[in-house]
Amino acid sequence: MRLELGPQPVHGADAMHALGQRLARQVGAGDVIALVGDLGAGKTTLIRGLCAGLGIAPEHVSSPTFALCNLYDAPDLQIAHMDLYRLESLDDLAAAGLDEWLAAPDALCLIEWPEIARSALPPTTIWLHLSMIPGGRLVVQREA
């Protein structure tokens, strides 16, 4: 499904979580969502909300900074939550086996720090940019 998201000002972690829950109703198997933003922008919080909307308890969702990929089993969907912050090249993506998840038609891929893999991501990737604004965050869908 194609996500259409206008600019979303978000004020607080609860609001970011709620936005993720709303997004969960619009995505599914085969979708790839790339989340771009500085440290503390709310990427993992948004993913927690999205996963909650798909039936995953928020306390089971954590940033896979050192593991590179956490897998979550939703009732009707496998979710691959990737963090590419530590990757140095596209070769690292393949060596870690993450490219297999990107090609899996029955998985939803959620990617933090996706910039290094831009050329390897499908053209249908949904790009969400999170930035700091006075009093909160702004989430904007953009093209690659």
C-alpha cells in the first residue's frame, strides 16, 4: 500500500507513538519504510507505535543498533526492524543478510539510518524524515 502522509507536527513521545499506530493501518507486507533523522528525533518511538498498531507490545521493540536487525512477529506479518547506523558500506548490508529482508515479500521492513543503503532500497520505499521543531518534532514524507 502507498502511504500518503502530509507534514505531521508531533509534540511529545505519546503523540509520536500515536502517529506510528495510525501509520500501521496503512502499511503491510512488502513495504519498506526508511526513517531519517538525527539522534533523538523519535525514529524508534515512531517504530514502537507502528509495531504496537500491528500487535507488538511496545516493550518488545528496541533499537537494533548493535544487533543491526530485530525481528518481530505480528499476528499476520513479520517485521524486520533495522538500524544501519554502524554499517560502513553496502557490502556490510549483504554480509549481515539484511538485503534478504529487503527482498522478502511477506515482511515489513522498518529502517533507521537508511542513508548508506539508499541505492539498494526498492523504488517504492517510503521515506519519513523526522526533524526537531520548537516544542516537538516534524515528520514529513519525502521522495528518496
